[in-house]
Amino acid sequence: MKTLNILYFFLFLIVAPQVINAQDQIIKRNQEIISCKIKEIGSAEIKYTMTDYSPDVIFSIEKDKVSKVIFEDGKELTFNVSMTDPGNYEGQFNNAVKADFIAPLTGNFTISYERSLKVSRSIEATLGIIGLGIDPNDNNPAGVFTKFGYKFIKDPDFYLQGMRYAHILKGGYFKPEIAIAAYSRDFEEYDYTKPPGQEYYVERKDIFSVALLLNFGKQWVVDNSFLVDFYSGIGYGFDNNDGGYHYGYSTASSNVPITFSAGLKVGWLFK
């Protein structure tokens, strides 16, 4: 019995300090650890006391500065920054179909599909049907162009506690994009060897073009159902026709392969 009591005594000496010193831990996003006793976890901050101070002294820390808390019993809670927390955007539609409002006036019909991947990030694919629209110069174009881009939606210039996006697809953005066009159309050519009145003739050519664009734009979302997207872009482009308008973008020339794009899209959101 005496030996058993001695064992209990030594076991108490080992376990007691751990029980007495057992505390909750707040792990900050910069990996700093705060050992404390958590009193309250609110919607915006965590309140706690520390053993080095009176229990009447209540400390607090913004939840956005905390990655997780570990309670003295080993249970854990993790936290997301409110700006990028997916839970703050539940119920918002993250898919959109858009049509270029100006495209039919320039000889094509353009439709885009955008999908949000996560807060402030989305992808967008575009298909343009060349020839489906007004043809003021009687070029009789026929073909397609396609674009694929990755969109970075702009964060605020400064951050306030609890700030979040009004909508996951709304705001200014930067979108790198690759574009490819393949079509044919009529060109009016001039032949000096032909007699007067017959110098001009029409030749149909096949055009292929590829471009890399950097687009800057802004997208407005109304009532989680309707959107307006305005953008312009600049980049490099190449084709087999020494430049020109490729319906989704324009290239200066083969010697100066600068490419420009612009558009105004309207669309609808859905789940």
C-alpha cells in the first residue's frame, strides 16, 4: 500500500503542473501563439484572459488575424478571413452567361461563360461566331474566334474589419487572355496589269490569328441576377494577313504586332 501511495504521489507531481498550466492557444496568421483562457468567440473578435494579468482584464483580437484556436482539451477551431470566407457569399450565384452588346454591329455574335472558382478568382471562356451580324463592307466573313481568360478581381486598396465583396463576380478586374481566330472573308484587290475599269477584283482569303491580351475592366452585378461588363485590353497578336480586325480583337501589323480589344457585355447569373 505504501508503495502504491508513493506511485500516486509521483504521478501527481508529473500530471498536476500540466493540468494547472493547461491553457487555450490562439494561433495568429503570422504563427504567433497566445496562451490564454478564451472567454468568448464573437462574429468579429475573440475575447480572452491571461494568467499574467487579473481575470478582470479582458483582451481581444480580431478574428481575421487568427488562423485557429486550440482549446485546452485539444479541440480546434479554424477561421477564414471575412473578405475571402466562402461562407459569407452563400446564396450568391457564381455562374454567368454574357453576350457582347456591340458585336453584332461589327459582323459577329459573341457569347461568354464565366464561373467563379473562389472569392476574387474566376475563369471566362468566349466563343464568337463570325458572320452572324451586320456586314457593312460586304466582306461576307465566316468563321469563329475563341478566347480563354483567368480573371483576378481587385481587392480594396485598404481593408476595414468585416469588409467583404458585394458580390463574388462584381468589381474591377485584371484578366490575362489568349485568343484564337480562324475565318475567311472577301478582300478587294487591285491589279495594275488589267485594263481600266477592271483593276479591282474580289479575292477570298483564309485568315488565322492568335493573340495574348491583358484586359482591364469592371463588372457590375445587379440583384444577383443581371450584370454589365466593360473592358479594354492590349497585348501581342499575329496573323497571316499583316494585321487587321479579327472580330474579337484588332492587330496592327506583322511589323508592329500590337493588339487591342474592347467590349461591352450584358448577361445573366445562375447557380
